[in-house]
Amino acid sequence: MLVERSLHPGWLSNAYLVADEEGGTAVFVDSGAPLEPLRAAAERWGVQPSHVLRTHADPDHVAGEHELGLEVVLGPFEAGGLRVEALATPGHKEDHLAFVVNGEACFSGDILFRDAVGGGRDVPAIKHSVMDVLMKLPHDLRVLPGHTDETTIGREWEENPFVRVWRGVDPESDEPCRVGGEAATLVVWSPDYDGKGKALVRFAGGREAIVGGSRVERG
């Protein structure tokens, strides 16, 4: 299987071209990054992409769909030597999908990153998608996220701060903080793809959210 990545310099979002082999079948995964590098890869490989696999519909992941003019895939897909599983992974977005292609790579969109997970208010759904869906995949599986760096399931199982707390390996933090002026407890802090961090916070009454680190006032 062949994979080419393009990265948007502002959004830091990834778009991918995936082919079964040179001269074979190819698809795009998301389209929110410059398409020229992916078209160049398609020409090198001698492939004509036929579809776009969409992980979710945020602008930084669908910006190029109109330009591509290809059918959008929102479920399992098979063509040529490509076999695509579509895993329901809600939380960041209700209809979010992660795609596992040929059992070799998981395109995780915005639900799992290197060292972090997707943001959102539905923390139980995010936790379920990460722990009960993605962390059940083979640990040597490549993870190609919607933003920045590649990782593996096994690396995130061992090193991702959210996963480690949810596994019970590391304790929750009890650091007081404020989010949008509201008092909260900082439960998990992790790096994030934009360099600003990612946090699981808990408000009075037990309500939780996963938010970007720039929203958290610490100390």
C-alpha cells in the first residue's frame, strides 16, 4: 500500500492519497490540505483517484472536496486492492469516522492524535471511541491522524496521557484551573499538535470537556 501526505501550513491538517499499488486503485482521505502534492504523487504512481474518504465535515478536512469533484465515502469501501473499514468514532463530531485501510493504517481524523485526543463536550463518547474502538486495534497499526504527526496504536496505548489516565496507569490531576472564566479541575494535560496543549477538565457537578490548552488558565 502506498500513502502520500499533505499538510496545511496554517490549519496543520492532513490530507492523504492512498493507493493499493502503482498503476492501481487510489482514494483521497480528507481534503483540507494542499492537493498539489497529492496529485503529483498520483501522477508518479500512475493512478487516478476515484473517491474521497471523509473522516468528518469540519472545514479543515473538507475544504478541497468541491475542487476534487469526487464521490465522498461515508462508510465501508472496497475497490481494486483497497479494503476500507469505517469505524464509528463519535465524540469530536457525532458522525466522525476512522478508516482502517487494508489492515495496515488507521486514518483517525480528529479523534486520536500523537499524545492527544479530539476535543469536545461529549467526553464519554470520546473516551469510548478511543478506548473501546481504536485501542482495541493491533498495537503495531500505523495511525495517520487528521493533524500533524503519524503514530501507532501501541505508542498511544503506552504514552498518550489521556489513554494512560483512562487505563488507570496514571492518576487524575486535581489542579484547580479556569476555563472561559469558569472554575474547573484540570484532570489530564497533554501535548497537542498545535503546541498549545490539550486538557480534560471537570466542572462543578461533574460535567467534563476536552479543550485546547489555550483556553485553560492555570496557576
